[in-house]
Amino acid sequence: MSLEVGPRQLAFTGLDDEPMVAPPRSQITGPVIKVAGRTFETTPVFDTYWAFAARRQHVYEARLAGLPGPWTTDPVLRSHRFTNCFRASDRVSQFLIRNVAYCGSQEPEELVFRVLLFKLFNKIETWQLLEQQLGFPTLSDFDVTRYGEVLDDVFARGQRLYSAAYVMPPPQLGADRKHRNHLRLLDHMMGSKVTDRLTSAPRMQDAFEVLKSYPAIGDFLAFQFLIDINYTRALNFDEMEFVVAGPGARDGIRKCFGPASAGVERELIEYMAHSQDEHFARLGLTFGGLFGRPLQLIDCQNLFCEVDKYARVMHPDIAGYSGRSRIKQKFHPISRAVPAWFPPKWRLGLSAELPGAC
């Protein structure tokens, strides 16, 4: 697949060639805003949020266009690994959308099953292993014992089954291995008609509560799972309808808005999504979105996570909740093409029709 990315889509201000200087904490560089009946004197990290978003999206667009690296002069972006501004454009989400959600049967129950199977491990290699050993996963052929035996063998060889992106708590369902308990959880979810419960939910928050009702699935995982299921044809909620702030996002929010942000994180994420054009313009930043699609609530939530990390270097005197002071993951450029396959229902204004999945 090839995508044409025109000059307009790659337009970017000269700010990327200027080092971002972290001002003293006492210097208020962002505007004073009112959200949820409260007034916030934003910290310097607030404006960094928007500049980071513009720079990170510029890197994505340059890579998508096949331009040679390095794609930025920002020393932090060049040295450390950050996710894309848009969650759906990251490597794991891209694999899930094209190879899991839009490959195989499009019946809602099969879609929900495949997405949950993938997300319980959230690792491309684990999905590929299951597919190689057992064939393309389907609910009709799902067998906890057979799947467990395949994963037992991999686990015994010392290979990782889970992504390190976030912690997957083990449900206590009687098995001696975490992965077998997750397979039992999936079996329980499908047997309890989770698909019917999700597809009949009138609001995104109601669907979130359905997922949250299952063992070992808390607020963060329930929301992440819901976003991935919502990429499929099984659900069609508006991503601007509902959001849940994860731990990393709460750290970033506190760094932008201070201690007064506690308890109003959702409202602050909503403010960011609804005011993005205003702040990009205020700072003279060019941000064209994802082929014209603006940042959604989930994307603004994720950006808070990334800005929390970025601020550890650029604003080390501004604290979040975790107290972390370093960015663990280093950036290592890869030569393979950047994929760009998004849910067809989004109707992104791409230059040509995308080919089918698989």
C-alpha cells in the first residue's frame, strides 16, 4: 500500500528548528483557563503540550511520507521513544485495526472475541504465534486448553507473552499461570454474552461499565479495551463522547494544571480536545490532524501521558504524582515503512481508497 502525503499535510512551523527551553516553574507561560467552575493558572508544561503534539505529529507525517531521518531537531524526541499523537496510528493499534479487526468475519461476536484476545496480551508476536499454531483465531474454534498449551510452550522457552506498555493484572480464576487465567476470563466474557451487552449499550460510558464489571478489568483497561472494540464494525461510538484518565495522563494533567486538577481530569481532557485549534493558533503551530481528523478525547488523554514523560527532561522542576525523573525507553529508528490503515467508518480524506485488510 502506498499513501500520498502532500506538502499541505507536512506543513510545519519553524519552531521545530528551535530548542524548547524550559522556563522556571514560577514563570506562568500558559493562559489562565476556567474549567468545571475552577480557575487554573497553567504551568509552562501546558504550552509544551501543544508544541510537543505539533512536533510529534510532524515526525509521524515525515516518516509516513518516506522522508529520511532524523525527522526532528528536538533532542528529546530524537533520543527517547514516544507514542504518536493519534492512538490509532501507533504500531500495535495499526496491527489490531488491519490484521485483527478488519480481517476475518465481521460478525460482532467474532470481532469482540478477536479484539479481546489480542488486547489481553496486547502483543503482536503473541497473536502471530497463536495464528501460526492454531490458525486464524475464531470464537467457534476457541478452546481454552489448546490455546493454553501453545502459550505454555512459549512461556517455558522464556518468551514474553505480554506487552510492557501497561500492566495486565491476572484474574483469579483458578489456573496456575497468568495467561491461562486470561484465557479463562475471555471464555467467561464470551459465555456471559459480553457482545450483546456491549452492542446494546446506549452510551459509550455504559459500554465501559460492561467491560469494567469483569474480573481484573479496572477503569484504565476497560476504557482501552472499549476504544479498540470501537475501531471495529461492532460498535460505533463517537470518540468525543467519553474518556477515562489513566495514571500517566493524571501525571501529565497535574504538570499542566497543578494540584487543583485532582478530580477534574476528565473535564480537563475535554477542554484540551475542544480548544485545540485555539491553542495551536495562539502558539503559531501548524497541526493538520490525522488526515484532517482532529485530536479526539483518547488522543488528548494519551498526549498527557507522553507530555508527562517529555516534561521529566524539559521541566524537571514540575512534579506529577509518580515522582519519576527519567524516560526509560530510548528511540531506535527503524527502516520499515510506517503503516496507515484506519477504520473505514472514519472516512478520512486519504488520496486513494485503502486496500482491504489482510
